[in-house]
Amino acid sequence: MRAFFLSAFFWLSMAPLLVSAETVQNPQSKHVTIAGDPWPPYLDDRRADNGIAVQLAREALEEEGYQVEMVFVPWARALEGTRTGMFDMIVDAWWDSDRSRDFMFSRPYLDSSIKFIKRKDDPFIFLGLSSLAGKNIALIRGYAYNSDFLASNNYNTFEVRAFSQGIRMLLEGRIDLMPENETVARYQLSQQDKATLQQLEFAEKPLSRNLIYAISGYQNPRHTELIDAFNRGLMKLVSSGRYQRLLAENGLRGIFDNIFTPPQ
């Protein structure tokens, strides 16, 4: 009898570990954990839908039968946790060669290109770095900008602490241009004074084109399954028109038209 109870105690104590191991090893598991830190409007912990990137990813994966959980954590933790398989996916990643060694990438599905913001009455057209000669440009402290752009010395830089400070200087005529992610800039301006957005416009040609991908770590045994499912579900959203409607609902119509050619 004592042996029986000891055996029963052993298996009961091991049960959570066995369930956990089965969940990790079972390729049919339909639960997906997405990790990331707030980056409105892509990831937004203040919105019920968690932002447009999460909204699209959730619907794409649900098309393939998955249940999605969003976890907001600091970016470094999200990246490392997804690399090791603690989390299943990140859905707002930029591609770079170093990162591609640790992660499988989906097809790109959102655009986070950097463009110059200017006043509407300014006829400036961005034609490359040479066209910036003599311009006064605000740069936000701590931001990562295109290395070729930073290496150029034909324009004057003014460091600002925040996006709002640069916009104020632009409207006052103290600077000529400010580079920023177009989607993020439009979102921030819409959350402030919408009349301000009417006084500004974006240079047509981007300073740098940064596309957004979903990624899953190669150490995750389901990385291929998840990325393939994401891609399939995403194309179902495009084919149905749901992708385009979600962008329009978020005020993003026309920004990403060049990523996909919707079926005729």
C-alpha cells in the first residue's frame, strides 16, 4: 500500500511537467503566444484589439484554427523569449541579416517606412540625400536612423526630446523637415490636434523602407508550422478584402497598397 501511495504521489507531482512537455512537443497545439512591447498603432496595450499588427495576426491565425494570446513585455524580453521558444511569435519585427539567423520570417504585411514630414506650403521634394542640402532637420534623441543619412553632413540637425517637440518646431518654421515612421506619425498626430495633420504632409519618397514581419524562433519546434499558418491566413484576409478593410478602419488606407496586389 505504501508503495502504491508513493507511486501515485510521484505521478501526480510529475503531471504538470508531463502536460507542459506534451504542449511543447505536440505540433497540433493550437495555442499561440505573441509577445511584444507597445508601439502604437501596431501594438497598443490601451486598445481592446491590441493594435493593427496584433489584430491582423490574430485574424490570420484564427483563419487557420489557432487561438492567440497577446503578452506585453519589454522588447528585449520579447525578442529573447521568442528566440528560445518561450513565446511563439513577434508580429512587428523588421528584417535584418543578424536576426534572420535566429528567426524564421513571414512574408511582409505592414509598412513602417520612414518619411520626411514637411509643411504643406513647402514645395520640397525628397530626391535623395543630396536634396537635403542646407535643410534644417529635427532628429529625436535615441532614435535609430538610416546610417547613410546620419553620415551625410550637408544638412543641419536639431536634436529634440520627443516627436511633439519636433512637430512644434516644424509648424513654427524653425526646422524644415523631420523624419518619422509615417504610420506612427499619423497615429500620434491624430491623437493630438487633428487640425495639425492638415497643415503637414509627407514627402512621397521614403528615406528608408522598413517592412513589418511576423517572426518565430528556430528553437521553437513549431516555427515553420506557425509562420506557414500565418502566411496562409494572411492571404485569406487579403483575398476576402478583410485585410484592406482593417487598414481602412485604422486610418491606414493606401499606405500598404504596394505590398499586396489584391486578387481581381
